[in-house]
Amino acid sequence: MKIIQLLVYKLLARVLDTVNLFFNVRRLHYIREVIQVSVEVLVAQIHNESEAMAKRRSVFAFRPFEVCDVDYRSTASLTPRGSGSGRKFPKARSGHRIVCSDSAIYCFGGFNPNNPTTQNVNNDHNREDSCLFEELWKFDMVRKQWSLLLDSKDDLPIELASNAMLLYGDTIMIFGGTGFPFGMNCSNKLYVCPTVNKSIGSLEMLEIEVTGDPPPPQYGQGIVCHDNYLYTIGGTNGFDYTLDVHRLHLPTRSWECAYECRPNINDDPLGRYRHELAYDDSKIYVIGGGTSDSVFILSSIPAYDMKTNKWDYCVTKPDPKAGLPGIPAARKCHSCVQIQTDQGLEVIVAGGYDGVMYFRDIWKLNLSSLEWKLMQKSSLPHPSFFHDAATTSDGCMYIFGGITFNNNTNVRTNTLLKMWTTIPRLSVIAWEALLHYIPGLPSRSKEELLEAGIPRQFVSRVHD
């Protein structure tokens, strides 16, 4: 029966894709996204039913470098209804940001013009941008459940698309972003949200009071924290694009402009937005990005030296095993994470687009050798952009949401994907196997888990 339902939904999706080519009706786009979600739910249910049968006679298999769908919908009935919203998981979106610890993913903001949120229409702001998501979600990796931590009833930023976001210790840091229409209302404010020992109802997001010379209000910038400084690089106000470097001294909360790019005078890199940043002990690397009508190549990567306060260009090496040119195509609106491996720091780039082409490939860049490697076993289910990714300390990458290109149609999604980017410690693989064989393990108390001999580091992932 479910297979017949799935076929009907897919047929309706094809019909709507054809209609949407000729008629730009928002309601039809919304129905198309609802059908896409329904298709994903049915596929997950069919997969789980067959997988449940297989689990009884199969052994655990650790599969690194494979992109897998994380089924959170089958456990949605057990998820608490956060903040009285009635929703048990985030709606389809793009332009959001995610970060993660070893036990949870946090998702902030996002945009969907085809799925306006009624919570924003009736709030005190009375804003036009009802298609933005004024909310912070948490995904429990062990229980595979979403919970809504903060929404429009809380004091959240109103710039909710293309922010910059990171997890600094146990504190979420959110900087910049834009409201809708894009560029009309940009931010240069920094917000923090502590996550440790906070339950729903006690969590709050606070604006940090700062001094000094702050960067201009922008969106699509990138941020990193290093050596007591928060660096922000690039961004746009919707018209002008920069790659200026500003930094906030965290102990004193004082801003300064570290470097103002002047590409017309110096050999400085051109301005851009929706790039991604990677960093080591001395340099910050700018991966891709673009403007409204251009994208930047990945064969030469701008690198800002934090010690000498200078820009340089790193010429990357192609993957000899990949087809020519052996280097990922120029792109923006992709995702990027970095991991520490035995080979040094490595950067994982997934998806994106160049204004014409949409990408589903996944590449790895070693920051020591500057050599690209196409991850042959890894690819996104569909070409995707305006999604976001985060990784655990063990090297497990999660990708959430974005716009997928399927059947010649752009559709926003709330799919959560998972991929092991490296081979983790044996204890981590054993923990994955334990959760596979004992799915009810998270329901046991902290004392029971410790008494059973489970290491404290994994018990804390269940009871943080």
C-alpha cells in the first residue's frame, strides 16, 4: 500500500514540476514541497520496515564515507512539542545555519518563500518577512529527535538568513545575517546562547555589547574563533561585496578592522559572500563564494595570515585519480567542515552551485599538502545548495536542509544527512554498534549506563 502511495506522490510531483515551469504560483510551489516531504517520509518508512526485518538477522556494519539519510520522522511521535509550537521537527528551509557538538545539532533561522510561518505574521514585529524562521532547534543525535528551544516568543534576532554561526566551547555564537527582502535589513550584532545544563524554557539568546570599530551590517560572511579573537571575513549588504577582515577581542569585547581589502590597488582578493572558512594555527582559508553574478575558483584559495596580517594565495593541487581538471568547480552556497586526521587538517566541501550548474559532489582538501581529493564513494542524494553542515569531534558530518535540484525543479528540504568523513576511534564505532543493537539504550538512567560499564564520555552524550 505504501509503495502505491509513493508512486502516486511521485507522479503528482512530476505533474507539479511541469506546471511550475509555466506558472509561478507560490501555492503550487508550497504543495510541491509538501509532496516532497511526504515522499521522504514514505521512503523512510518503507526503508525502516525492511531494515527492521533485516536487523533481526544482520550484524552491525560501519560504513564510512557513505551519505545516509537520518530518519528522525519515525521517532517524531516521541518528541516533545517545544515551546507550544505543535511542530516536532523543522520545516523545509534554506539559508539557515547549523553547528553541532558530539551529542546534538543546533539549527538557527532559515528561509522558505513557499511556506510562510504564521508565528511571525502575528508577532510584535509585524514584519513583512513572514517566510523567515525565527527559531532555534536542537537535534538529539542519540534519540534522533528534534526539539524547539526558542521561537518568536523569545528575544531572537530578526535577521534570520545567511548568518554566520559557530559553537565556541558550549556556547552558540551567531553573527550578522539579513532579513527579507535580502539586504534591506542586515546585522552586525553578535548573539550568544549557552547550551550546557539548559532545559527548554530556561534557554536564552543574548546580544553582546561591544566597543571599537565593528564591521558593517552584512550577511553571507564567515566567522572563526582563534586565540581569543572572533574573526569575520567578507559578506554583502546586497549591493557591495567585501573580503575585509574584522576581529573582536573576546575578553575585552572590542572590535577592530584588521585588514581592509583594496583589490584595485593591492593584490587583494575580491569581495564575496556565501563562502566558507577553514583555519589552522596561522591562516584563515577562504573556500569559494561569489557575488550575485559570479563565483570564485578553488584552484587558488585566498589565505589570510593572522600573524603577519597579510593576504596570500594558496595554489591547490588536483586529484590525480579524478577526471580533469581534478579540482572542484567554482561554487558558492556550498557547505564546508574541517576535521583533524592523521594526515593533518582536512576540509570537506559538499554541494553548492555556480549560478547555472548545481553540484552534489563531495571533495576533501588537505591543508598541509593543499591537495584535493574527490571522495569517490561520497555524493549528496541530489544536487544541493544553501544547505549547511557541521561535524562532530569524531569526524561525523551532518548536512541539513537547503535547496535540492530534482526533476529540473528547485525544492527546499528538511532532510538530515550523515556521513563519516574519516575512520574514528574503535570506541566510537563500538558505541555506534551498541546503539544499533540496543535502540532502547537512551531510556536508561545515567547510573544504569555507568554501572553497565559504558564510558562516561558516551554516557554524557545520552545525559548531557
